[in-house]
Amino acid sequence: MKNDGHDGKGTYIIILYLDESKRIQIGKLGRFKFKKGYYAYVGSAFGPGGLKSRIKHHIEAKKKYHWHIDYLNPAVKEVWISDHGERLEHEWAGSLGEIASDKIPGFGCSDCSCESHLFYFKSFGFLQDFQKELCKKKHVIIVDSQLKSESKQLPRMFKLTNK
Ligand SMILES: [Zn+2]
């Protein structure tokens, strides 16, 4: 395990969990019924600040919502990042779409041709398999966000490859 690797640029998946079904307004996109279960959101950070500042944004509690995913901020449980130099978000969104139980149409993909960047999973099993595949292929790091309410520091990082 290493405690670095998140300063670069790359692609990430945010894992969210809702412990009950609820209706949530996602800005102008509309109001959706979110079922109880797991959600995976795909994004990328290739701009200034890279993954570090982006992940910090996703993990911190917020008063203002900028992106669709900000509306689900309280449900963020875990972040998986890849500092692979290629943009993998649309490829990952495609793969997740094939194994997901459902998806939220138009979510997080106003700038691309994907159907969605947010996927619903009734159980964690398929996501776990997907994570294993990613770890085999790319340098995926799991960010444990259990500490997110405690401080403004970035949470612990777990590097799962290159051990
Ligand atoms: Zn896309």
C-alpha cells in the first residue's frame, strides 16, 4: 500500500450507496426515483488540479451544487481512481452500462454521447467483479471515503496494484 499516486490526472469512479429509495431532484436534469442500492458514477480529471482536487471536491460536503453528481454527495462511499494517462471514462461508462441493473439517463454526460455516467446496481457483486478487472488492467486505486466528515484532508488511499 502506498500513500501517493493521486496527484496526477486520470479517470475515476465514485461508488455511492442509498440505504432507502428516495426521490431526488438533480438540478435541471429532473427529479428521479433512486432505488435502494449501489451507484457507480464515472468521471475524469485532466484539467488543472487533476485527480487530487477533483476527488476532494466529490468527498467534501457541499452547499452549492455544480455537477449532477453533487446532488448525491451525502451518499458517496468510495472513490476508485486510475492515473492511467488515457481518458477512460466513456469506455468505463460503456462497460458499466452492460453490467448495471439500471442507469439514470443523461446523468453526467452533457458533454459526450454516452447514455449515462451513473449506473445502478442492486448488489455490490457486479461492481466488485468490475473492480477486479480494472485492477488487473490498469492502476486502480481505491479511495476510502469513510473519513470524509472528519476533516478536509484527503482520505486514506489504497493502491491495489503494483504491490
Ligand atoms: Zn461519456
